[in-house]
Amino acid sequence: MKGIKTTIAAVAALLVAGAAQADPVKVGMITTLSGGGASLGIDARDGFMLAVKQANNPDLEVVIEDDQRKPDVAVQLADKMIQQEKVDVLTGIIWSNLAMAVVPSAVAQEKFYLSVNAAPSQLAGKGCNANYFSVSYQNDNLHEAAGGYASSAGYENAFILAPNYPAGKDSLAGFKRFFFGDIAGEVYTKLGQTDYAAEIAEIRASGADSVFFFLPGGMGIAFMKQYAQSGVDIPLIGPAFSMDQGILGAVGDAALGVKNTSNWSKDIDNATNKAFVESFVAEYDRLPSLYASYGFDTANLLLSAMGKANVNDKEAFRDALRAADFNSVRGKFVFGPNQHPIQDIYVREVVKEGDVLTNKIVGVALKDHADAYASECSM
Amino acid sequence: MFTLFLEQLLNGLQSGVMLFLMASGLTLVFGVMGLINLAHGSLYMVGAFACAAVAAWTGSFWLGLMASLMAAAIAGALVEILIIRRLYNRDHLDQVLATFALILIFSEGTRWIFGSFPLFLSVPEFLTGTVVMPGDFQYPLFRLAIIIAGFAVAAGLFLLIGKTRLGIRIRAGEADRGMIAALGVDIDRLYTIVFALGAALAGLAGAFVGTTQSVQVGMGEPVLILAFVVIVIGGIGSIKGALIGSLLVGFTDTMGRFLLPHAFATFLDPASATAIGSALASMLIYIVMALVLFLRPSGLFGTEA
Amino acid sequence: MTMNRETFINCILGLALVIVPLIALGMDEPFIITLATKVAIFAMAGVGLNLVLGYGGLVSFGHAAFFGIGGYAAGILASHALNYEPIMTWPFEIEGTTQMIIIWIVALLASAIIALAIGAITLRTSGVYFIMITLAFAQMIYYFAISWPAYGGEDGLSIYVRNGFPGLNTLDPISYFALCAVMLGLAIAFSAVLIRSRFGLALQGARQNSQRMTAVGIAPFRIRLVAFVISAMITALAGALYADLNRFVSPSMMSWHMSGEIMVFVILGGVGRLFGPLAGAGLYIILEHLLGGVWEFWQLPLGVLLLIVVLFARGGLVGVLAGERKHV
């Protein structure tokens, strides 16, 4: 009697496991593919789709839409993905303000959201959610690491600047959280500002021994070019965004030698990363960027969960995601209690390899770093 | 502090001079043809991309600069002949819609051709580095060169309009559009030339600015808004107004960003002083513009009501 | 009774707006309903703008400011209500609310006060100066919203649950569409009555010949100011509806792009036509939806199509279909 019961249980388990392999997963990717910020979304998409292509899993379907970097469009696309496409998982958003518009309502509707980039503090602390995973980082991480690096490199008087919007304020707060020297000056620039002569003049006059800047996209390109032209030689430190592969070419030699903090670099020494860089170059004929690496990891995380659990069994699928049982291009990959990664953050230096500007790891800024908001998350 | 103040004045001057290149073309086109051209920023972008592409290809910034002038002028002339010419007799609304459509076409077309990643463009070798200015501070040589080049262009423009036959026709066109046709001037050609001239100025500005900023799609939009602010402050159609307006906006913006946070810091804690000061600084030029128009509803040098 | 051709076209447009979502409901395509709701809301913002732009000849390039003010009225009131934080406690306590009707009243009042202040200054100018000074004020409000941290700054503000309307499940897409469509209908009806009233005639008179109006003892400035305020209020109401559609509000609702888009809806559909904004918003959103799925560079053909419309379809969509010139 007992024997039969066990057999039935085993058959049932087999059936469930069989079903887990069979249920297809539909992913909705909302990202920026047109307009000024398109290069980031394109990289994230290409990285994601590279992993999808390599896995060649017929159960995985991806729908991609362009949010034009407009929050209202992103919300409407999320509605479309959820109501009409009936996706199981959402991903792809690059910008924090778009994430804040989409993620809270999507996870409340029991959809999984895997972030390929944006990870605002609101979603890491009180607003954390069991269906929300950040594969990239928490927004403050790279800024905190820059602060940590500046302290350990012996800088004592930093001039800090960022655009006047929430991510900019978070950035300076993150830097100060791990920087123990003095602040020689603190400047908020206009969002989208293109001329930094006034700020550079202040930097020159400030007597600082280091400059921390967070100016994503075109703002950073403009700042670094103008900084190099100004002849001010106080060392620059920044998060990886302004020294990313996609825009280094546009900055040119002005970026040489700049120290930047990143959780990924193309020279992180592991087999997955090596294969990723090679296959990305082979597929798209350019070096991968940070965003491409996040996209690649996100897809592989999802694929690993698909191999372990049925997406319609939310609890099991969530556990499978949480286990993060995949080969990350960053080497080891662990989620903290608020489902943001706990990871090493490196210091990189911009170097020239032949004619191509790229980054080289020169040290570790923070080891096994978790974010500052995890304790506020009750999950 | 005093040398910093001097340096910031110079920065304001440089940003004003750059704005003038954009604004003069815009105001010229409006003054002569009565056309509101929202796509002026796209011509600026065309100049920057042409300069970056040619400079990367040939290795010469000067060839790039030539290319920026020519590409923008040709693009301007084509746009005028194919599209804008049909809009002179329409009201401003049709012009707004058509040139709005042109922005979409130029932006996405550029992205189609050049890709989504920003391009590289740098200062020519012999203009890199800094010079020591009176008051004992270092100033980037290239910014100094931009100031000089900008004033040279301004002077050239004033000469062109004040002393040449073309200038006489342009002024006649501004004064009375019907009259110059009656005088037997080939008005189609005049309009194409003026439009191409305005476009070339914008393209030149794009190339200059591209060396210090990011050459990317959409780069023309913020500067377009600023140029409109300038010509409205100066009085639409007035080159002199555009010059004064440019300098006013350049100084206001630079000095506002520099001084406001310091001013607030005298009675607020540093963090809120920086935040409030910067917030106010980003609104400052619009406040100045509203103030000017409140006192003089057709700008400083405007003629029409 | 014969029907004027424009009236006929207006009926078709109105019918299309109602029928398309109903078909979508039948075919279980909820996103089409969302798009139709978006069309209704944008059209309403356009109806507001059309009042000053079409009938008053005043080209406001800053109506996104009012659109955003309406949106923030919804966002701020709802966020206070959801967090149980009073908006102010002194001298008397004001609580937030999730009732649309109260939100709308606040949106109308707030936009009226701000439009009165902006209008009083901007209406001293005319022509291109007016275009640019309205833009300047909108930019000031935009930058203020970005850098003001209390309500999210550039990140914007989420409304986690769509605000409520008595007797209606606003979360149901078709119900919310119905609400927005009715509001659009009311706005159009109100415009129709207004432009035929003495006030409306005076407004149009001021556009055509402001000196004559002054001569017969009507002050164009006051007429225009009232029209500007009413126009802002309608656009603000649309903004409140848009915030609830997205359950989210952010400064991007106030950007100059948004002002441009609202203007494009009006011009595309037909300036000074009652149903012009509906035709314009409808066409624009259909194009955006169809092209967006096809090609990464979809804004290129969109631009070309807009250009063709402006060059060859004078008087906008309604103008071409109705086949008669409205005014010069």
C-alpha cells in the first residue's frame, strides 16, 4: 500500500516536472529604441536577445516595444503587454523614471519584472516586491563604490556634481555615504545641460583633490571633453555610465585614464564573460557595453528559472529566480534579501587597446556590496 | 573669487557668441521670409554630424568644418526649394507643423545613417591647451577661438547686410516683401540664398559646439529653444537684437548657475542652497525673457507689434 | 433637413471613436481601448487649445503646462489620500482624495489661477512673441516640476489605483473610456455653445480685427484673457484624465514636446474646427501605433506623412474632407 502511494506521488511529481518544462514563457521587453537615448536600449536588447538566441529554447517568446523614453508611453506599453500580449515577465526599462511608472503596477498585477538597468531606491527599500528582481544593481551602488574608491585611494577633498533630478541627488548621496573626506563643492547641473564651462571653472577654483561626476549620456560626453580641454588636471572619478563602451568612442582621448566604478567589465576573468564578449562581437560587430551585459545576464537568469519551474506556479518560479542559478558574466551572482544583487564592484581605468578605447580593471572598490535600502525591505 | 568671476564672464560671453550663430540664422529667416523654422536645430545637428564624419574620415578638422558649412547649406537649400517655399503664404501654424515634421525626418534619418551611438569630434591639435589670461587664470584656447570666430562671423554678417547688394535686398525684403518682387528681384533665389545662409550659420555652430559637446541625435533641440528665446528677447528679425539677446542669455545663464547657489548659501544650509539655487538657475533665462516681453512686448529691438 | 458636410464628418468621427473600442471589446483587444481612451483625452486637450488657437488666433506653445497641472492635481491629491497624509494641517486640515470629481474641480481651479496670471502677462504680446512667451512660462513650470523634490521630481508620481468615479468601475478599460469619451463630448459641446455665444463672436472678432472691436467698445484683452483661462481649464481637465489613464504623472507631461504634440493634433485635424482635435489626435495615434510596430525608425515615415498632410491637405483633415475654406 505504502509502495503504491509513493509511486503515485512520484508519477505526479514527474508530471508536474514535465509540465514545468512545457509551459511557454512570454517576455515583454519595453525599452528605448528611438531618439537620443536609444543606444542604451539597443544594447540591452541586443545582449538579451543574444542569450535568447544561444539558448534556442522554443518555449521562450519575446515581444519588444519602443518606449521612446517617455513614461506615459512606457505605461501604455506595459498595459498592452499585460492585457493583450498576456506576458508572464516584463523587462527592458533603462530609465528610473520610466521604471517608477511601470514596475509598481506591473508587479502588483502578479507579473515578474526583471530589471536590466534602472533600479531606483524606492523599489529596493519600502517598495520592494517579491516579483521584482534587479539583475543590474541598485542605482546607488556604483556611486557608493566611487566614494569607497576615493576614500581608499587617499583623496580627502572631493568636488561632486550631478544633474538636478532625483537620480542625481541619489548619486551624490551614494557617493557621500562611502566617502569619508571633505566635500570641496557640490553642484547640481541642469538636466540635459551641454556646456560645463561654469562648473569647470568652479572646480578649478575649489582646491579639490578629486572630482566625482555623474552625468549620464550626452551630458557626460560634453563634460569630459570640456574638462580635458580646460587643462584642469584634478583626477576624475565616476560611475561606469559615462565611460561605457557605447560612448567612449565619442569622448575620445579625453576619457583616457579616468577611473570609473562598475560591476561588469569585459576583462572580468571567467569563461562565461569571455564567451559573451566574443559572441557579442561576432553577432553585432561591436564591443558589448554595460547594458548589453545586463541584458545578457537577465535573459540567462530567466532561462535558468524556466529550466527549474513552471512560470504559472508563481511561488516556485519566484524561488527559481531567487536562486539565480546561472552563469553570470560577472562571475558569482547572488541576490540579497530585497532581490538586488550582492556583488563586487570594480574600479576600472579607461585605456587604449590599439585604436579602441576601452576599460581595464585596476582593483576592487567594494567587495560583496549590498545596497543601503535592503534593511527597509520587509519581504 | 574675482578671477573666478572674470572667468565666468568669459564663459558667458562664449556661450552667448555660440548662441548668436544659431539665433542670427533663425532671425534672418524670420525677418525676410516671415517663417518660423522649428527645424533650425536639425540643421545645426546636420553641421555637427557632417563635421564629425568628415573629420573622422579625412583626419582634418578644417575639412570637417568646410563640410559642416556645405552640408548644412545644401540641406537648407534643398529643404527651402522642396518644402518651405510652399509655406510662405501659409499662416504660422502650417509652418510649425511642417517644420515639426522636418525635425522627425532629420533626427530619425540621421540616426538611420549614422546609428544611435554618439559620434566623436575633437578640437584640432593646435587649438588644444590653455592660455593664461589677464587676471591670472587659465582659459581653454579653443573657447577663446570660438569667441573670436563668433565675433568674426557676426562682423561678416553685419557687413554682408549693411554693405552688399545681397544685404540691400535682404533689408528690402524685411521692410516690404511685396515691394522687392515689384523691383524685379528674383525673389525665389533670394529666399533660397537667405535660407541656405541661415542654415550654414547653424551648421557652423553645430560643428563648433560639437567639438566640446556630444554629437548625437536630438542635440539641436535644447539649443533651438534657446535660440528662440534669444530672438524673441532681441526682437524678431533684428540681427543686432539677436547679438544683444545672445549675449544677455549667455551671461544670464552662466552667471545664474554660478552665482545663485552662492547667493542662497548666505542664508540657507549648503544642500538646500545648491538645490534651490540650481532649480532657479534653470528657470532664469525664461524669467528674464518673460520680464523683457512684459516691459517691451516686441523685444528689445523689435519693430512689429 | 440637409446636413452640412462638416457636420456629417463630425458624426463619422464621433461614431468611429465610440465604435472602435466596442469592436475591440468584442475581440478582446483591451489595448485598442486604451489607445482610444488616449485619443479621447488628447483630443480634449486639443479642444482646449483650439479655443484660443483656432477661434482666438492665439498660438499658445505652452499648453502642456496646463495639461501637466491637471495631471499633478490628480497625482498629488491621490498620493496624499493613499498615504493618509493631509496636504496641509494649518490653518485648517485638507486631506487628499481619490474622488475624480473633487480632483477635477481642483485641476480646474488651479489651472484657472495659473492661466490667469500667465495670460495677464503673455496677452500683452502677439504673434510670434506670444508663441514664445507662452513657451517660456511652460518651461519655467517644467523645470520647477523637475527640481521640486516633494512630488518625485523627474521620477514623477505614481497613482497606484486609478481614482474613483461614483457608480463606475474606473479600472475597467471600457468604463474608463466611456467616461473620457463623455468628457470629450461635453468639452466639444461646451466649445460649440461658447463660440456661438456673444463671447465667442467677440473672440473671433478680436482675431479678425481687433481695432474694430476696440472701436465698438469691446476690450480684446479681456475677451482673450477669459478665453485663455477657459482653454487652459479644458486642457487641465484632460491632463487629470491622462494621469488617471496612466496611473502616473511626471514632468514629461509639461515638456515642450507635449505642447508641440497638442498643437500638432489641432493643426493636423483642422484649426478652428470643432472636431479637428479629435481627427488630429486619432490620426496621429493610429500612425504612431501602426508604424511603431513595423520599423525602428518609424518616426521618419511619420514625419513624411505629416509633411504631406500639411503641404497637400490644407485646413487639416476635417478641412480637406469638408472641402471648404474656413478662414484665412
